[in-house]
Amino acid sequence: MAQVSLYLDKEMFKKVETAAQSCGESISKYVATIIQDHFDHEWPSGYAELFGSVSDNTFFPDGAEKILKETQRESL
């Protein structure tokens, strides 16, 4: 298993240590869980490229196009 060194100030280390203890885990296990959770909640690779790729009018409820055209938009 690979090893990683983290450099934390005393205040941050105390927070991590306390959180790990409250979960009944070692600091290593606690930090590894946080890192794994981060990657488990990412969008799949290539997801952003799919935006706007569907051209199917059934995705709009009846009357939605009229509402979109009539709605005032704020310029950015």
C-alpha cells in the first residue's frame, strides 16, 4: 500500500485527530475515507462534453418554449 505524508498545522491536525477518534478510526483511515468520498462524487469522465448534445423537443413540457422566449434575461 502506498504512503502519503501530510503536513498540517497543529490546529488542523487536532481537528483531524478529533474527527477520526469520534468515528472510531485511525487518522490514516479517516483521511483515506475523505479522499475516497471525494473521488466517488465526481462526474464521470467526459460528462461535461455531453451538455447540449441532445436535441429532442420532448424534454420540454408543453408551453416551455413560449415561456423561455418571453422571459426577460439579464445581461452578464
